[in-house]
Amino acid sequence: MSVLTKLPYKRIISYLLPLTIEQSFSSLNGQIKVILSDGQYKISAGEAIQSGGQALYLWQQTFSSLKDHEFRLRPPATCLFLGLAGGNAVTLAHTYWPKARLLAVDYDPVIVGLGRKYFTFSDLGSLQIIIADARHWVSRSHRLFDCLFVDLYHGADIPAFALQKSFLTDLKKRLTPHGVIVFNYSIYQRGNQEIKQFKTALHSIFPFCRHLSLPYNHVYLLGRG
């Protein structure tokens, strides 16, 4: 039985005002909250929503585009997720590609623990979770993936290393020949010049580079060409 079904009255109240269900402190992400709003759970870290709400909408739009529009992606056999939190992308990947093997890497055991408790990715038998720093894990791994999701955030900010060419090059090395990287890049409070510089860096590394424009994010789709 999910936590939500045990708290039906709180679910009803959440349509009127958001409720903080649980709070934890992480040495990596600071204060983390589980919020019940409009009948759905959200995870907040550093006052930024990491799962549920706008984050869920972003991944729903991304998967819809991967499936239905010009960004067609053949069903992958293996998927890597850098950044897990409540597992919105992982759960959608399992829905779209139920036969795919899923691996998620996240550095914060506190946020992963809350994700396990309040979200449904713990029920996915095809999912393996590794607690590790994504930068180091990617640089040391020799595994290849058909689809690689990058959703690395510290609060509302993307860690500086995730935008560096060295890390982007390491990501490219983890792709199968026809693999695709899906990179969630927040454009909130970023100047046009900064956005342009990052896009230029991506084009210099990846022969295939497209993006989906969402209200506060660009989701880049990257490949070998």
C-alpha cells in the first residue's frame, strides 16, 4: 500500500493548499521536503522542485516528443539516468520501454530514500540504483547505453562540472553507436549569451544536436550523428 492511500484526507486537503509531509536534511542538498499538492507528491531541495509538478511535466513532454515527433528514438535496450530524486524520468522510461534495463546514479542517499518511500520507482524490477558521484562514475565506467538521461541539479542549479566539455565528452563515450543523450538544461535566470555558449559547446562535441524548448528548460537531444 502506498503512503498516499494511507492519507486520503491529506490528499483532499492538498487540492486546497500544499502540505509538507516530511522533511529531511542532507549534507549534500540541504533541506529536502516532500510536499503533497493537488493530490501528488513533489520533492523539493534547495527550494526547487526536483520531482513531481513542473519536473514531471518536463519529462512527460520530453518522452512525448521522443515518441511522436521528429526526435524519434528506437526502443533502447539500456538506459542510464544521472540524477534520480523521485524517479519521474525512470518511471516514464519504463512505461515507454518496458523491456529496457535501467540504471540510475545519484549522489544523495537521502533524496533517493525519500524517492523510494513516496514514488513508485521502487516497484521497477528492471531498475538498478547506484549511490555515487555522476562525474566520477561516468569517467570510470566502461559501460555503454542506448539512452542516457542527464538531470543533474543542486537545488535549482546545474553543477558546474556537468556543463564542462570534459564531462560532455565522457558522456559521449558512454553511448552506443546510435545512442542518444537527453540533457535537461535549465534556462531559468540564464542570459542569452550563456545559453548560446553552452549550445555552441554541445555542437562542437555532438554531430547530432537538437533541443526541445519548454517554459524554463531546454532539453537537448545529442548523438554521434
